[in-house]
Amino acid sequence: MTPREFNERLGKRARKAGVTLDPQLVDSLGAYFRLLEFWNQKVNLTAFSLSDAPDEAIDRLLVEPLVAAKHLHGSHGHVHGPQLGPHPHVLDIGSGGGSPAIPLKLAMPSLRLLMVESKTRKSAFLREVVRQLNLTDATVETARAEDLLTRPELHESQDLVTIRAVRLEQKLLTSTQAFLRLGGRILLFRATAGNEAPALVAPPLVYEATWTLVESLRSRLVVLRKML
């Protein structure tokens, strides 16, 4: 598939999900996807087969974060305004192949992104993406999220924490909320059967909303907020 064909397919998938992309963003997402496809042949970054860019892979890896970015931009009146700030700090846990973190960053360049990935080869891929795409305010930590709890400067420092493809447990939510400032959000990217988060929520976290991401995948974004 040529870059032009990919860009056309991505644009079509995004429009179907209600997102309009400018040409520069489409080019950047295409460059990320090609890096992911190349590295995935050597490092298991995603379970998707990326050759010929199947619709499901584009929807899951690119369109879902773009829909989330649309919500964050405030077009739906959701997480937006003074409480988010002009340069939100975002911590992505278990970054793996870079989705949702990289597409979110490309769609919202003002984000200050910290990607956390415990596997060395995957974190090497993430650093290569940051380098190749010239991403500013984007860093990678080769560590487990709980290891970062020993760093006081990261406590209550984040506006958003994003989590996908990580087993959701009470312990994870309890430790993750320590990174959030008051009013900050955890964004849980959930697949078809993944809306179980509210049952696990305990203070200081409260359930805020569930947003549809890609209807054909029945994927959802569960939003939790840190309160007093």
C-alpha cells in the first residue's frame, strides 16, 4: 500500500468516526504507522497484522486515540477548559507500540507526554518514533509504572493518565491515582467487554463518563476523575 493509499484509507476511517484530519496530521500518523509496521516484524508491538493496513488496525491504533483527542479538545464540552491547562501533562502506562499515546500527541502537540514501558525493545521503538517524528515534550521511561512511585516529583504531577491493554485491577487504579493532580483524569481505553471499571473505582477516584470511540469495534473510553 502506498502512502497516498494509506492516507486516503485513514481519512475515510476517521470521517466515519466523526473526525476530520488535516493533511499534516494524516502524514504524521502514516509515518508512525509505517514505523510500527516495520518494527513489528522484529519486536512484538501489536497483535494486529499491519501489512496492507486493515481497517480494524487503523481504527484501534489510530482512530480511537483521535476520537479521544476530539473529546479532549472540548468539541463535546467534555474534559476541557482551565482545569486542563494549555500544556497538559500526560502519563501513558504500558505504552508498548505507542497507541494511544503517539496518536494523541500528534493530534494534540501541546501535550507533555511521558510514556512508561517496562520492556527494553519496546521502549527503544518508542524513542525511535519520538526521534523520527521530531516530537517535542515526549519522553520514554523504561520502567514499570509502580517503579515511578518512588519519584516524588511525579506525585500529583499529571493531568491525564492513559491506560490500554493493561489488566485492570484495583491495585493499578490505586497506585495510578498517585500521579494525578486533583481534578486529573484516568482515561481507560476499553475493548468490547471492557466497561468494568466503575465497579473497581474507589476514593479518591470517581467515575465521570464513558465515551464511544469506534462504534464498529464497540470500544469505549472510561473516564475517572480524582477528587478530594
